[in-house]
Amino acid sequence: MSKDWKTEVEKMVLEAMNDPRSTHELISLALSELDEDAAWEPVTILHRRGTREIFDAARSLVLSSCAVERTLGANILGQLGIPNRSFSRESVELLLDLFQSESDESVLEATCVALGHIHDPLAIPALARLSSHPSENVRYSVVHGLMGHSDGLAIATLIELSADTDEDVRDWATFGLGSQVNDDTPAIREALFCRTTDSDSVVRGEALVGLARRHDERVVQPLIRELTREEPTDRWDLPIEAAEELADQKLLPTLMRLKLATGDDDDRFDQAIE
């Protein structure tokens, strides 16, 4: 953590501690506020305080019969005490218990994301079991719960979800495999290579970056194909990042042609060309 960022975080924590509103008032506000962004403001204050009182309040929420309250409880537990986590293992145990009987999609989404924030490998099996949930929103949240884990089951589940029917699920699962773990296995490479022909340009780009980071030579032709597509792409930066990661001279003619075609004032390709 840089000195400036550390100072900013300490300032935010101090502001949260000095906020005159009680835990009960902040929770009431989070439950009653109709604007989603505004509802998160009291939650972030609770996160930064990270006290036993707040943990106990969140525990009461996740045990509630009301789905909205259970969702809020999970949202609080997921980042309690940031940047210095508090009650992490106890929070994981509560969230895993919540999984046992939970059917509400919003609660499941919040719980998956909360477990992803805590990043405890104890949660991986429970998250993996939700990978075939009928809701794409739940499957999307499962991806966020598993990202960054190098556990074999986590990787296998992300591979499965990288071929999901939903574009957002495929996008984040591919990103998780390609850029959020350093593991390099034939199964990961094959999953990424399959996504180089995806219908979504962002998914293709994430797959290209992941393969280039692993210096898989098969990525050269898909990368040239992506760089020379006529139709517009949502993320030009991804194939350019992949070219820079790969640093293969076979890409140089394509990059030079693109640089000339876009004009001397366009510096997007310079670093990859170097």
C-alpha cells in the first residue's frame, strides 16, 4: 500500500469512527434507502468501523426471516473491518451456514460476493456447488466468489463458467482464469483458447491476454485476427495488452500497419511495438 493511499484509508476510517450515527441508525438507513448507491454509504461506514457490535448486528441480520435483511447482513460481513479485516473466519462460517437453506437469489448473490471479498478457501466447495444455478446473476456472483483462488476445484469451476451461456459470466470467468491467477495448466490454456472465438469482443480480449501472459504461441493468429477486425470492438486495449505481453515479432507488421493507419498522434500501439 502506497503512503498516499495508506493516508487516505486512515482518513476514511477515522471519518467512519467519528460519524455520530449509531450502528442501528446506519443499518436502518441502509434498509430504508431506495437509491442503491446511497444505501451503500452507511454500509461502507460499518465496514470501516469493523467492531464486534457491528459483527453481532450483521449476524442478527443474516439470521433474519427477511431476505432484504439477510442480504444486508452478507454485504456487511463481506468487507467488515477493511482494510484490516475483522472476524473473517466467523463471518465465513456464518455465510456458509446461510448457504445451507437459502433460496433467495439476492441473498445468494450477496453471499457469494461477500465470500469472494473475504477470500477464504473454506468457501470454495459451497461456491462451486452453485455454478449451475439457473440464475445468471447467481452464477456471475459465484465467479466473483472464486476469482483469485488457485485451488483445483475453483479453477475447474471457473473453466466451466468461462463457457457459460451468459456473456457477463463468461467475461469475468475468462478474466479470472486469464489474469487473476498465475496457474498455467493445459486445461486453463484450452479454456482460454476456446474463448478466442467467442461472440463477445471483451471475452475474446480477456482470453487473448490470458494466453499471451502464458506465452502460448497459439495466440498469435487469433491476436492478429482480433487486431485486424473491421467491426468496432468494445475493448481495443485488451488485444493491444496481449500483444505487449506476448512480445512476439510476428505481430510487429500488424501493429505497425495499425499505427500508420490510425495516425502518428495515436500512441496506443507504441508500447506493444517497443
